[in-house]
Amino acid sequence: MSLLYSEDEQLLADSVADWVKAEHPVSRFRALRDARQTWDPELWAELVELGWPAIGLMEDAGGMGLMARCIISGALGSSLVSTPIHSVWSACDLDPEFEPISGAIQPLAWEESHTRGDFRRIEASVENGRLTGQKRSVLDGNAASRWLVAAKDGDTIGVFSVDAVRAQTTRLTRVDHRDAADVRFTAAPCTQVTDAAGLMRALDHRTLAVSAEILGAAAAAFQMTLAYLKERQQFGVAIGSFQTLQHRAVDLFIALELTRSCILAAAREPTPQRISHAKAQASDTYRLVVNEAVQFYGGIGMTDEHDIGLYMKHAVVTSRTCGTADFHRQRWASMAGY
């Protein structure tokens, strides 16, 4: 198994990174936040025109499949680009009739107040073709053109398509400024699009993409911090010359490289065990990077003025998205027979 990009993968990575650097610096995210916007519809339309929602499908991108999703997610994460692309990829995995290049958004509503990352705990139910239940913190929930909802039909779990107007949504204000909503369904007519196996596969794919987004953001926060260590002067020298800070920076570099290897391995061989390993490693690494970065920055790192705070808020939420590090360690251990 190669843990390096192929020539095609490197071309895609360079292309996506160049676009993000030119079109969406972190300052653009900050401007959206200050304007109380969770995402930019014009930016999303541009990504759809570029074909990014379709390039991450298993049969596209010259066979890159999940690797393409990881490359795109990592680049978007590096500048905290907020888009519904994860929801669109999940819709592609779940509904064979969904068209990713349509620009439509069909959020996956599966988490409930007690699921804690495990879809087998859901209580939303379907009876006589009508779905009832409440879902929490559904990403892109305020932009839904239609819903994909995980629910029980008798003793089996499936994913059901529900018309957008049949849901009651409550907009959430999240610390990471992402679009999200709590959603309630009451006897909403629905149609099943896939079963529990399809849901688990889609959630694993999404978990891997989120892990790649985390890696991209963590790496960007680390590079920002390294630049500060080289520039900040204390006692007449750059603080990056202090051996203690050098050792701590090396620890962060090692953690990032371990995370990169885990994600690339999971993208090459996307088994549930590898994906859980990648998510646990990514969540822990991101929290470590931003916590250390704030310490390195000192007082200014605690202010809203500095961008590192935006990454810290992003880390708090994404480290819990699609399951916490603890959940995925337990999942890995269970699959390994412990």
C-alpha cells in the first residue's frame, strides 16, 4: 500500500489547494461569520460548476474515489471553507437517483440525543410509510431541498427520503458557525432508499472525509504557528529558537504525520476498522495542535482577533462529528476482538 499520492492525485491536490488559496482565505470565512452567514451559496455554485461534488464518487476521478474526497476535504479544511459537500457526498452514497451536479442539498439526518455516534441506537420510526422522530444537529439542515432520514421500520434500520416541507426545523447557533438544525418529523410520508448496510457504508465514507478535513485544518493551524515561532521575538531572539518550544513543535509534526498516514491508509483500503483508527487519530491530533498553538501564541491566542481561535472552535466540533475519538477507539477495539 502506497502512502504517497499518485501523479493524478497530486495534480488534483495541487489544483484544489491553489483554488482554496486564491478564492477562500480564512478572512473570507471570518467575513461570513461576521455577517451571520453559515455558508456562501455563490461559493457553493462555483464548486458545483467545478464538479467537485461529483469528483469524489467511487466510480469517478479516474478511480480515485474516496481519495479524491479526502484531498478535497483536506484543502477545504485548511481555510475552514464551509460548504454542504459532505451532505452531497452522503446523498450520493445513499440515494442512487441523486444528482450531485444539480446543486441540490439532501442532508442526512441520523443523530439523536442519545445515539452518541452509534446509529443502531436511533428511535425514529416508520409505520405504514410515515416517519416520526426527532434528529439533532443535522448539518446543512437549513438548506435542505429534501431529507434523508435514518429510522427503524419494524426491527430493521433504513434510510428514508422525506420531502423538505414535512419537517419542522430549529436553526442552531454553533461554536464553529456551521449551518445546522434540529429537525422533527411527524407522520411524514417517506420512501426507503437504502438499508442499514448502506447507511453504515455512507457514514464510514463521511467519517473518513471529515477526518481529512480535520487533518487539513490541523496542518494549516500548525503552519501558522510555526511562522509565529519564527517571527515572535523575546529576549532579542525568535521564540522558535527555544529548545522547549522546538520539542513541542516536533511532537505536533509527528502527530500530524501519523494522522496523514492513517487517513491515506484508510482511503486506500476503506475498512471500518481503518476509518475508525483514522478518525480517532485525527480528532486527538487536532485538539493537541490547537491547544498547543494557543499556548505558543500567548495572550493574543485567546482573542477573537487571531485566526487560531477559529481553528480551535472548528476542532471542538469536528473532533465530535461522526463520533468522538473515544467512540472510534472502542469501535476499533471491538472489531479487533478486544
